[in-house]
Amino acid sequence: MKHRLVLLASLLLIPDAPLHAADKPNLVLIFADDLGYGDPGCYGGTLVPTPAVDSLARDGVLCTDGYATAPVCAPSRCGLMTGSYNQRFGMQWNDDRRKYSIGEHKLLPQALRAAGYVTGHVGKWNIPVDARECFDEVYDLIDWEADYFPDADGHYHGVDSDTEFASSKRQGVWGPERPGDEYLTDRIGRHAVEFVEKHEGSSKPFFLYLAFNAVHTPLHAKKEHSARFGDLPIPLNFYAPMVASMDENIGRVLAALPDNTLVAFTSDNGPARMPVDKWPGGWPTGVLAGSAGPLGGHKAQFLEGGFREPFLLRWPAQLKPGSVYRQPVSTMDLYPTFCAAAGVPVPAGTRVDGVNLLPYLTGEKPGAPHEILFWKNGENGAVRQRDWKLLVSQGQPKLQLFNLADDIGETRDLAGEKPELAERLHKAWLDWSATLPPRANPVTSKPATAGAKPAQDRAALFELKDKSRDGKLSREEFLANQIDPETAKTRFETWDSDGDGFLSREEFVTMRGK
């Protein structure tokens, strides 16, 4: 009997001891698309009320320094679902999204399903693993982007298709055109609620990955919101109702959840800079759809506005309502955090770089979850250690150093004043980079043709054309100073291999095209 008591006491001391199914929390991960740090009201947003998102801050923990693992969607989603730096899989930028492999690494839904969770996915996926092999139930599957209203046959372009990876690119739609057609954000929200209601009270806990394609373009909004937002300047007159619709559906999901549910909410990257492909003539360019708040930069940049995101967690049983957490955290932390909440280990053979945030958010552990954080795309990237942030660029200036505690907008470069600190952080970034595999879709030049510039010259030309310094060329930037604009337009369409309406550095340098 004595030995049994000792064994029982030992098990109780194990922090990750398995929980009985009835004690395990349900888990919900809500992931927005292109939502800016400054969009939700709880982060200072004023464009549109976001009561549902704000309720997560009121009833849970608001993280001031929450980061995605990349400033663009595909690598960011890789980091979220693997719990690791996406670069460990050769996944650095959107160009790599159909070329990289995670090997034997188990994704978050696979880890939870193996531990007895019923798993559901609704919305955007954008990972080169079949979602239907990772989840028990999958609804409204989107690879990259999709139309928000169905066509005459009831089909949403870009949804539940093995051949459509993008939307129709039609911008500025107030719908529906046919009465009764369902707005895609409403459809995604409805399917999420139906999944929750189906599994609430069952013998198994559930994990729901709710990945809205909102507020990513195309700019499509419901007519019922036009009176409320229609007078805002373009593109905010469409963006604001898209945010409102997403928040309304988040509210419906939160209202359906049982009490013992851990909810996390964040976004894949910062607000997008317009224009996008098929931008209507006369619409403004060089403007953001959304707000980065006090942060500098936007989507596709390594400035804070590119990847610092709204980051909220609510778990009534464990997390103090109205808490604010100010240490840097990452979306890759949600994998080990959800596993810890479920009382299950990270699967054997799966390496995660993320950290279980629960003991930090509850105050059980002092200090920061991460000593240092890295970001990388080729020769560009960033590193953050405590309050210091180093930007690394293949252009000039190569190194920029900022103290985020004093300069959250990254306006005062201190690299000249603190060269030793800049070099130390740069060395840490280089040492980390040296541990990574090559890019899944490396930059390689085409065979030389008469008159073609070598790859190094084209890379330099790219830097000159990239006036916005966002790591990609808009159609406007590409066509600037072209001798034959019509031929240049054809080249742009041909080289834009992923059809996103921009030329990445790789697409421009290699001229690979479709």
C-alpha cells in the first residue's frame, strides 16, 4: 500500500501527467488573415468596433508582444501548425509553399487527435499536407484566398477545390448579387458553430482550428453593411465591414463554447499594402487595408507591423481575466501550449521551438519564454532579444538596430551608436541561419539568353525597383520607367508564378514564370 501511495504522489508531481477525457479542456485556435495589430479595439483600433475579439482581452490575457513566425501567410501558417521555426523545413517565403516538406514532423491537429481529441478545421489551410489527413472534419477548405460570394452555381471560387488556389481577383464587390447567397465569412462561422454544437458534451474533447480567410483580399463586403461603412475612403469602406463580419462570427463561436475551453486568437501577418492584382482604375495606391497601430511597416516586411499581431488567450479555469502579458511570445508557442493544456506530450520525433506559455501567463514562471527570436527570408530578416530588435537586409542599410521599449515605431536606428550590440545580434542571426536547410525553392538563374542580365544584376535591379521596401514589386513598381509598358505587363503576368499580383525577389530574378 505504501508503494502505491508513493507512486500516486509521484504521478501527481508530473506537470504533463495525462488528464482524464472529462477533465481535458476543449481547444479553439482562431486565426485571422492579414489583420493588423492596430485593428481590434483592445489594441487601440477605432475603425470598426470588435466586441467579440475585445471580450477575449476582457476575459483572458492580452499579449502586447505577440509575433507570427513570418510576415507572409504560408510560412506563418507553417510555423503555427508545426510549433517550429518554419525555416527548419526550407519554408522561408510564399514561393516555397508548394515545395517544402515537413517529413515525419507531426502537426498540432495530428498530435491532439492521437491523444483522443476530435479535430476540426474550417477555412484556410495553405500547408502542403492534406488537411483531410490531419483532421477528423474539414469544412470550407481554402489554400490561399477565395471569393466571399458564390457564383451562379453556388460555388465559392478558391474553396473546396483541388485546382483553384486563388480567388477570382475581382475587387470592390457589395453582395450578395442573388438573395440568399451566404457570405463566406458567415459560412465559415456557421460551420464552426455547428462543429462545436455537434461535439459539445460528447465523451471526447474537441480541437477546432478556425482559420478565416478574412480580412484578406478580394475586397468583398455585405450590402447590409454599406450604410454603416460605405462612406469610408477606399479601401477601408470594404475592409471595415470585412472586419465587422469576422468579429460577428467570432462572437457566435464564443457564445457556443463550453466553459472549459482554451481559446487563442491571433493573425498570420500584418495589414496588406494596396494595390493587389486587378486593382480598379482610380482607386488609391500605396495605402494599407487595415492598421498596424503604432508599429512601423506592414505585411511582407520585417518591421514590427509585418509580424507583430493581436495575440489573445482565454481559459476561465486557468487564466486571470483582464491580464496583460508584455514579454515576447510567438505563434509557434501555441502548439506546446495546447498540448500542455490537454495534458499530452509533444509527439516523439517532433521538434518544436515553441514554449508552453501557460506557466508564464499564470505567473508560475518568471522571466521571458524566449531568450531570443529570429525571422528570416534569404538574406533578409530580424532578431529580437529583450527590448532590442535588429533588422537585417541585403540592401542598405544592411543592419538597423532599434530599442522597442523606447521606439515601438522603429524610427531611430541606433546601429551606429551601438555597433557592438548590432554585430552581436547579427552574429546570433547568422549562427542560427547556419543551422537551417536551404530554401525549398531556391533562387537560381535561368540559362543565359542574349541580352539577359545575370542574376546578381537582376537582384540589384530588384532593390532599385522595390521603392516600398516590402520585399516584392507591385505592378506599379514593375512598370515604372518601362520603355514598352504593354510588353512589360505581359512579362509581369508571366513571371507572377503564384498569381498574387506581385513579383517576389525570386520571381523577378529567375524570370521563371508560369
